[in-house]
Amino acid sequence: MSFPIRFNKSGNESVAETEIDRRGPSFMSRKMAAPVLAVRTGILFRSFKTFTTLKPFIPVIPQYGVLTHTANYHAKPLKLNLKDPYIPDKTSEKTPEWQLTEKFDRKRYGRYGDASGIDPATLWPTDEKLEAMIKDEAEWHPTLEVMLKNISLREEEEAAKRRAKEKLIASNMAKMPKMVADWRRERSETKKKMAEEKTRKDKLLAEARERFGYAVDPRSSKFLEMVAEVEKEQKKKKKLLKRRQKEEQAATPLAPADE
């Protein structure tokens, strides 16, 4: 938007007297309000046109104002050729396998009825299939009575397991003092054996030091040979001791029996 500017006699621009200064601030407000009024008029006209149409509308209430959505959905009618329905040729090799099933026959009979040329008696399951269906239903869809019975049996089994576990715990707790005493006795015996073995090993090392004149490695062959000799001598001593005890017992006269 351009405004005329006044010039003085010397050709210079005047200080600030423009068209806005001459007409006042209301002129500028009217110029700016014109586009806003045009937009509002267009929106109102479109809203009125929407309300006057014969199409159904769904009102939607957003955060600001009210909007209208028109519903243009129309379901397509089901095209059924009842005069000449499609009947697959089951003897032809070109017929798909899924059109040869009983499921497809049931679908055709449900859609076309007697015009499909299917005997409804053939759609009923055979005795074998009916028994299988009853069996599956009994297995996967049991009655309320059967479900309650199964729940009670499961609860009884869980209770029996719990009682057996409690009984085992009680018996083990009763055996606990004896088990603790046995464990302590075994531990003391183990410690005693370890101490005896350590004493014996120290004694053998001292004997080896006296024999060889220096400290011997217990893993060396010399030490092992010496240990074997010592054990052999100890066995001989034990045998001699047992023989003497037997000889002494044989030499001791038996006490005379009381008459």
C-alpha cells in the first residue's frame, strides 16, 4: 500500500505529513480489517453450506469450536447369482483343491441354499468325525463339573505333597542332633588323623636328616626309599610282637576248673 507524500517548494520532502497523518489512524484499521472479514465470511458460508446438505454428518467437538464430518460410506451390496450359481467341477484337474473341500461346500450352501445343488445331509459330519469332535470338546472345553473336579484333585495332590514335605522336614529335624554329633566326631577324628600324619612326617624328616646329614626333600626318591624301609621294619616289628604275644599266651598255664 502506497501513500502520497507532499513536497515543499524547494523540492524537499516535508517533515512527516503523509496520507495516514491526513486521514487519521481509523483509515489504517479499516484497511487491515477488510481481509479478516473476508476470511470469516468464507468460513461461515462453507459451514452453512455443509449444514444444508442432505448428507449425514457426525459432530465432533474439539478443544476450540465445533467441526462437522460428513459420512460418505456406503456398503456395496452382495452380488449373488441365484439363477446360475458357480458350481465347481470336482472331476476336473483345473479345479483348485480348496474348492473340493467340505468347507467350501458348506460356504456355497450357506450362500446359495438349494441353488448350490448340494445335499445338506452330506454336510453333516460322519460318525467318526462327530466322535472326534466330542472327544476334542471334552478335552479342550470341559464342563464346569469336570473343571471343579480337576481343581479339587489338583488341590488334594498339592496338599499331599505339602504334607509329605512337612513330614520329611520333621523327621530330618528329629535326626539333626545325631547328625550334628556324628559330624563333630568325624571332624575330630579327621583332625586327629591329620595331626598324627603330620607328626609321623616330621619324625621321618628328622630321621632322614640324621641319616643323610642334611634336610631332604620329602618328594625326593631318597626320602621315599627311606620311608619304604621304615615301613617295612615297622611291619616286621609288629609281626614279631604278635608272635611273642601268642607264645606268651601258649606258655601261660590254664587255671584248673573248679570241681
